[in-house]
Amino acid sequence: AITSAIRRIDPYAQYVVPGGDSAFGDKPRIPSALGFELIESGDQRYLVPFTAGPLADLGFNDVVRLVGIEGKLVTGMAMPALVQALQGRGALRLDVQRLKAGSAVQSINIVARPLRVDSVETMEAAGITVIRIREFRALETRASLIRALQALPKRQKVAVLDMRFNRGGDLVAAIEAASLFVPEGKRLAAFEDAKRVKREFFAVADTFKF
């Protein structure tokens, strides 16, 4: 695969499919117009909503379990088949279940619409601000993260930095983002290439103080 080949040069590289919609790496991904990203864990499938997307508009701000598509159970369906069932559809009826214990399965109608997915999103859960970093993008993630931090209520002493579904991305962007929180000079990453040459990356000085 192309991603495997370029990662021999840069282990953190991502290949973007020409003309694709949020398609990174070797696995197919759901178009952002539906307002969520599809992930798998064992035999379960989950939807991670985009903050400003159609799924969030319906009141789903955090991860939900995908139970069915157009009345058909998704249990046992392979990811490529699920992607095919979800792609190219202007509207869908989905059966989903919140992860809170005792939650019932809900049927929802979701309508696709144009949506730009940011690398940094902000949401609120139980009165606490959650800043979700979906991936590290060059020349974007650090600035977006600073804006999210600056927007925190002055009296709020706690915020959650959510990295659960981060797909990786640009190494320099990741170093810049991490440098907002750790002291200058702290080692953040290290790897060894095919020629056994080791490289280390350290936190850089940042004028923004959190």
C-alpha cells in the first residue's frame, strides 16, 4: 500500500487519496457530509460525531454505537460493506445507541450536507468543556487549539483534552500542539529509520502560555 511505502521514509506520513473526502491511510472512511466518522472495535461499530455536523444537530455530541442502517443490523458486517452502505446517500435512517448504561436504541433520520471538518473541535459534557483533537494538520492544529483554549470560560479550572479518536497526522503539527503543555526541551517523540538512524523530537518554545 502507498501509506506503507511512504512510511519507510517518514513513519508519521499520511497519504491523502486524490479527490477523496477525509480519506486517510488504507482504510475507507465515511464522507464528512454525514457528520460522523465510522470506527470499529471488535465486532462493534461506532459513530464519532463532528461537532458541527448533522449527527450533532440531532443531539448526539459524543460517541454512539451503530446498530443498524435502513433497518438492517450491522452486526457482522465488514467495514468496507458498511462504508459502501453509508456512502453516496443524501439521507439515511440509522439505529444508534448511546453508550450510557441502560440507553435504548433510537432510530434517527440523518441528512447529508456540506461540512468542513476541523482538526480541533470543542464540545461540552456534564458542564465541562471538552477539546477534541481529531488529527494533527500542518499550519492549522496549533492555531485552532490556541483558539479553543482562549475561548475557555475564565472561571473554568478544568477542561478535557480528548485524543481518543486521533488518527495521527503531521509530526511537526503534533510537536507544536504538545509544546503548548510541556516544558521546552522535553523529549516528545523518537524513532529509528530503516538504516537504524535514530531521531528525537523535543518540545519547542511557545509564546502562548496556557
